Amino acid sequence: MQIAEAPLERLLEATQRLARAPSEESLYRVIADSASRLVEASGAAFFLVEDDCLVLTAASGRCGTLPLGLRIPHAEDAMRRVMTTGTSIRVEHADATPNALHDQQPALVVPLKGSHEVVAVLWLRLGSTESAAVNSARPVQIFATQAAAMLDHARHVQDIAERKEREIATLAHELRNPIGAIINALRVLERFGAPETQATTLRDVVGRQAKHLTRLIDDLLDVTRLRHGKVVLQREPVDLREVVHLALDALKASGRASHHDVRHSLAAEPLIVHGDATRLEQVVRNLLDNAVKYSPARTTITVAMHRDGAEAVLRVRDEGIGIASDMLPRLFEPFAQAEAAGQRAAGGLGLGLPLVRSIVQQHGGTVAAHSDGIGKGSAIIVRLPTASADP
């Protein structure tokens, strides 16, 4: 079916208006106004789909008297038909009209379909049963598809912006802590002076916090370098059992796990991989650090390693706070751990697991997380190809 010239011109104008909308909130009004002009309606109402109802977020023309925030249940006849079929309908009788919209008919009800389901609904108030031209059907369908795509894009952009803001806030918070401690120690030394014993303690504070600050920055740089393939691995035959022992010794020497019961069960035979020993130790250290950070004192952390066919399998299990099911898919993304509810108090940027994933992937391996839920501990499983499996 060809589109008549006048509706085609209005469709082009409507599309241009969509593209100029500066934000998701303004897009609601633009969609309503543009659809109203497209079919020459006397009013328009834009509803977002929520769990069990549709919520009015924009209205104009004769629909402008409707209160924003008005909620229409999905079960209402007209809305149910539109959401079930995913196609536009005309409403010309009161028995098909939601109670709150009785004075807003006849109407054309248009669904906006996202990737898998209806995400919004347009209620276009017609001046009469004949006011919407027959030739408007196809343009409205095209417009609804475009509007749904723009809405999805706006939400995606907004999600990215909000996530970046959270990441920046997290980074600022974590960098501020060691910097604040360093500044306070220097103020005491410079302004008030201090006995030698206190000065030694303050210098230790500065040194410790400077190391912490350096590690945060190194982690940030490592994530970026690994993501862009700018880290060259120094490959050689490496026995993963030795790597694990080195990481366990470092953890013990640091004293960070002095209140945890750290156990290990390693394969009896060597597990040789062709890899970078330093980077592989970094993987194990990060997994152990995470287990300690998110586990209460006097709980058990278990490190196990075995061969599974042509792969070496490393599993670090803790009895800590666990991981919510909705976090599991994002756990290896930068800053994801820092955003997780209940974990923020533990501090850190949430870069340990992203580093683990990048290093493991560069070695041709995989990493996965498992948890039965909040409060039920978690396990990180790393799989690496053994040297005998290499070409």
C-alpha cells in the first residue's frame, strides 16, 4: 500500500521531531504530539507500560485534562486488546473504553512495541469517527515502530549515562579515602610536629595509603590495557599449583586472612599451562582478595584445583555474602561489584574480577561465578587449557 503525499509529509516531520528530542522525558511529549499531528487527532495521551498497568506520562490537546500519572489497568478491554495483539485498534464505544477515558473517544489506540513486547501505548483522541483518514493507518504503524526504537535508544543512553555517573562517583570515593588519609597525616607532621614514634606511625600511614592509591590506579590501567589488547603476555610453561602456592603465601604474609580459615586442595600431578606466571598469580590473588573481602571472619575459604580433560580447573569458594541472581551476568564488568547492594561497604572499585576475566581470556580460558543467593557464599571457577592441549 502506498502512502498518500500529505500523510507522508507529516510522517517525515514526525520522524524529524523524534530525532531532535533531547531526553527520554521530552520524548514522551514529542511522541504524543507528533502522532496527534500525523492522524490529525484532537488530542493525544502517551502511556508507559508498567507491571500491571499503563501510566500516563504525557498528554496534549483534548487529552490535556487527564492527570499525569493516571494509571489504567492492563485488564481494561481496549488496553488488553492492544497489548495482546500488538496492533492498533479504533475505540468508538463506551463499553470498550477504560472508565478514566470515557470522554476521550472515539480514539485510535496505538501500541509501541519494543524488542519483545509492548512498551508504551498511544491514545489518540479523534475529532469524529471519520477524522482519521484511511491512509493514516500505514504511517501510524511506521511512526509507532520508529517511536519505539527511539524510546529504546533513549533508555539505553540514559542507562549508560547513569552507570557512568555511578562509576565516577565510586572512583572518586575510593580515591578520596587514601588521599584524605595522606593529607591528614602530612598536616599533623607539618603544622603541629610530632614525637618520633608518632612521626614514624604517620609515615607508615602515608606509605600504606600511597601503595593503596597506586594499586587502584594500576588496576584501572590494567583493565584498559587488557581490554584493548595492549598487554603482552610473557608465556612459558607454568605449573598452576606453584602459582596458587605463591598467591596463598602472599595472602598469609599480608595478614589479611588472619581471621579466616583458608584451605586448599590441589591436584597431585603438575598442571602445566603455557602462560604468564605473573599474570596468572594476579588472577589467583584477586580471587583470594575478593573471597576475604566479602566473607565474615571465622568463615572458610577453599581453593581447589584439578584436571578436567584438557583443562586445568581452579575453584575459589567462600562462605561470604553471596551474589544476587541479577548480579551474576554483570559480575565481571568493571565497577559492577562496587554497585552491588550490600557490597559497597567492603570498598574497592570492583575491578578485580574484570581483570581476572581479561587475563584468563588472554590465556584462552574461561571464568564463571556461582552463588545460591545473598548470604549463601559464592564460587569463582577458572578453566585454562593445559599445555598438552596447545597446538
